[in-house]
Amino acid sequence: MSSTCKWTCEYCTYENWPSTLKCTMCRGAKPLLGEDIYRLQDEEDSLCHTGGVSLASGPLRERSCPTSNGKWSCEACTYLNWERAGRCVQCYTPKSSKAAVIQNEVPVAGRPESPPREQCEAASVRICASSPSPSDRAASLLNGYKWSCSICTYENWPKAQRCVMCNNAAPNNTSNPCRTSPRLSPRNSPRASPSVNENGRSSPQDDLANALRSLSVSRIVEGSNESVIQTQLNNCEYERRLRQLRRQASWGWLAACMGVVDGDPNPVEAYLAAGGDPARQLTASEVSLLNRPSAFDVGYTLVHLAIRFHRDDLLAQLLSQIEGGGSGMKRVPSYVAPDLAADIRRHVATTLRQRKGSFPCYYVTEITTFTLPDTDELPTPVQDQLLQELLDNEAQATLEAEPGVINWSLELTVHLGSRLYALWNRSAGDCLLDSLMQATWGVFDRDNLLRRALADSLHQCGHVFYPRWKDYETGQARLLHFSLEEAQWQDDWASLLSLASQPGSSLEQLHIFALAHILRRPIIVYGVKYVKSFRGEDIGYARFEGVYLPLLWEPSFCTRSPLALGYTRGHFCALVSMEPDTGSVGQAIASDCGDISFLPLMDRERKLLPVHFLTQNEMGDEEALMRQWLDVSCTESGLLVAHQTLRKRPILVGQMVEEWLNHYRRLAQMTSAPFVRPVPVQDYSSEGDSDEE
């Protein structure tokens, strides 16, 4: 080991040999502040004896002067090691006899320091006071007495409250300019060992993840018989590995992960359009590079992130990209065009008004009905896939099963072209509100517009709704041979009001009756008559099927075009028609304001559907009430049907439907291209697996 004094790099604080012109670690230039470039004095003559030293940027560390913290300096890398260490922590160089001699000369805590130590400190102070400072940074370096980090030994400026490199807190005595800070503090924190592959080597991604996980990987257990010494990555190695990780990273994949967390579909669509795998998992190095432990974890896919952050729109899009993924994958128009769907919901919010007077109920000012577009232009496989990804196939099959609830009349479905389709929606307590928004505007009620209007209307119009509800429920109870007291009626009414104001809560018949007033149009519910268990046994009577008329409004204030809903297994779905063919027989009686779809007002046994919430005086006049509130006609076979007027779609709804159809038009172009595999047609369900599955 040479006796010449090393110079300290002003960037990484590494001590370099005098002959080097650049720092060995970070390649920083050697500063020449006040240095005699024609000769380099010996270490002993320059500091401890003569006081004329060769300066570098930063405080000089005299190697021959003993330290005051009981450490010995390595001959190879100048690292200050603890007394118990037999080898250097950094380079594993054995402890030399000279280092042992220096260690023996270290003063014990509590004893007065020797004169050579005082002379060295005095010489160091004189050097700092008399050295020139061409720049403010260099002058602060010479006169500012930096403090050394106890973790990574980096020398920080006096004003820094934390270490710039490892973010370790500054010691309490940083205000003392003449302090001597130790380079390493004993702490116990074991480092996780890197994973090893089948070849017996750790992968580069795991090494990079370990480098990013912690800057300080060297820990010494103080007070024990053995020292736990582990390798500490220096700053240069850390930066090199960080740059390597960034070069190897797939930024399209990482941007898609961030897009799912932030709710931005653009990077997700770009990643999928570029052929990205939606089932790709995050690695440890990618999680470290994203630097958001609260959001990302090793092994997460885009689907996991969409579920974790409740991105339902992106979830349906991602699931539809997974071939053979099973049930639950849907592609409804509001999922394909989320921005237009949000605009539609905002527009619906502007159409809500509150009626003044004795019946302050909320109502909508714009009446519209959603219909499915004509898909005859698409190939048959693409049409099948469109219907599979749009419809609630389980509800459709249940409602059409024997005895059929919908589409049981060939006269309506074939001759008049009025077939009903059950749209898929979210399986939650908001399914009734979602189905009504789908039947009118083709979107889900994500903003709870109808729920707020429902709750406010029931609370403010309770004096009108409550007598009719109580009268109707009393008649139903009389048929079952029981009666309730007034306190019980009040409790039931309070429970209904509470359900109306709680998002996610399931709704009852009264809520459908109130929603008919908010939408200003009749609502027809086609549903099963009995609720079945998971074994298929009848366990209760379903009372939802029937006609709900806005009886508390004036007939002239409401539209005569009804809405159709389906009810199966405690779940509501919207029943909509497809755009009718202009050459069909049913359009011979079409009105001037639009096309017509025919909704049956009778069941398969030719019995009238029940009309709910009628008073005792109105009982027995169900058909007359239907003709008063609906446009009713009879078919050739004597089936009583209601006319549902299908008007032109609003501009926003039309744009959303066109954007949704463009996806299937692109699929049709792909299927017509040569050497292209056929589009897979999968079976989807709105709920979980069926009992048979």
C-alpha cells in the first residue's frame, strides 16, 4: 500500500489513487483545486508533518491517522471496516498487519486524544480555511464539513436532512461542524437471497430486482460473536443495473399496467393491438421498476389489476381477448365506447326534473327506446359471436324454456318480427336500474341516477305512494289469509325506503311502480312464476311478473310505449327488440313516428298479465286500464299485444352502437382474409356456472 494520500471523488466519495485522473467508480473527473500538478507530496509530509497537502474536492481522509470509531481502513478500497471483521466488507481483502497496528493506536472512548491526532485535525482545519474555492459548490465542500451517511458512507451537504443516495436520516449531531461521522452503523436487516433457476444461477431479472430493492445490503450484527457480512452494491453498480433494466423493460406492457390502474383504456388497447398477451404476469424487476408497491405485485396480470381497481369496462375487454377463458366475457356497447357511455349518462342526468305541486315526483323529459341494430351484413359466425357477447344466454334460455315466458308465439316472432332479446348486465343489486337504463339508452346506471331519483321520489311523495302500496299489499295479504298492524306496515315501508337509497341493494315491486312514474311510461315484466333452489325445486312465488302503470300521473303526461324487462332467479334483464325489416308484415300497421314492436299482454295460456298496485275499485278492469295507458291491438289469433314504438336512436347512442359494430366488422374482414383461423365462438353467462356444470 502506498503512503501517498488518495483524493476523494466529489460525486460518489470514492477514494482514488493520486495517479488516476478519473474516478474508478463513477468516472467523474479529478478536481485540481489548489493542487501542485508538478509534484505529489507524500502523505506523511503533506498532512501530519508539514501541513502542505494536495487538495481534491472534498475533505481529505488521512490514511495514516487513526480513526476515532474503532475501524480499520482497507488497503485495496479504503473502506472503513469494523474491528471484528477479518476481511474487507467491500472487496474481501484480508486485514493487513498495518491495519492492525493502526487499530491498536486508536484511542479508546473517554480517553484524551493523542497529540498526533490533534495535529492532524488542526492541519485539516488549516487546509480547509486556507484553500481556494473557485465555485460556490467547491467552497461549500471545503468549508461546509459534510456529514457521512452511516449506511452507504456517502458524504452529504450539511443542509441535507436525509442521505441523497439511500434516503437514510441524518444523524442528530449534524449541526456540529467539527464532528467525525462513522461510515457504517451496525444494523440488523438480512437481505433476501436471489432466486435460483434450474441451472443453479440467479436470473438477471432477479439480480436487477435485488439491486432495485435496496441500496444498502451490508449489515453487521453488533454484539454477537460472528459478523454477518453481505455484499453492498455501490452507486455505480446500482446505476448500471438500473439502466440495464430500463433497456430490457417492455414499456408497452408497463404502460398497459399503469393504464388499468389509472382507468385509461388507450395504453391497454395499444398493447393488445400490438399482439400483447393479456395473460402476461408482472415480474419482480418490473414491479420494482413501476415503483408502486401498493398497486402492483409479482404475478399480477391485467385481469388481476382490473378486478382489484374495479375497472369493469377494461375487465370485459381483457376477458374477451383470452381465448377459451370461459364464462363472463362480454362486449356490450358501453364497454367498447366508455367515453360515449359516460356522455350518455351525463345527458340523462340533464333530463331529470321534479314535478311541482302536491306530487313532487322526479321524471325524465326525453323518451327513447334502445333497439339492437340489424346485423345481416356480418357473416354468420360473427353474428353468433356478437349475440354471445351481448346477450344474457342463461336468462334467455330460462325465459324461453317450457312453458315459455317470451318468444312463445310464432305469430309474433316470425310473422310480425317481434322477437325479444335479453341483454346482459351486472349481476348485483343494481340490475333493475341497469336493465331500465339499457332498455332506454343502452348503458348501465353506473352513476346511480335512477336510484337517487327513486329514493328522493319515495321520500318526498310518500304521502301518495304509501296509501296505494298499503291498499295493494292488504289485498294480497287477504288472499293469503293474514293481516298486519299499522306498526308493521310502517316498518315495511321504512325498509323499502332504506333499500331505495342504498346502492347495491335489491329492489321490490314498489320500486318498479315508482320507476314507471319516473320514466313516465308503463313497464312490463316477463318473469318466472316460481323461485327455484339450486336443486331446481320451487321454494317461493315470484310476484314480479305483470304490468306496472304510472297510475299517479295523468295519462296525457305519459307515453304509451312500454318497456320490457325479464326476471329470472332474482335477476332483472332488459328485453329489447331488433330493428325490424322494412318489408315485414308487422310494419304494415306502423305508425308515422317510427317502427313498432309487439309485446304480448297475455301468457301462454292466454290469460291477461296481472296489473299491479290497483285499488279495490280498479280490480276487474285490467283490460280497460291497459287500453287506457297503452296502444293495444289483437292479432289474428286473438292475442292481445301492446305497441312499442321504436324511434330513431339519439346521436350519442347511435355513435356508441356504430363504434361497437365496427369491432365485429373488423372481425368479419379478418375471417374473409386467406389463411386466417376462424373466429372462436364461446358460450358466455351473466352469472356463475349452472347447476349442471
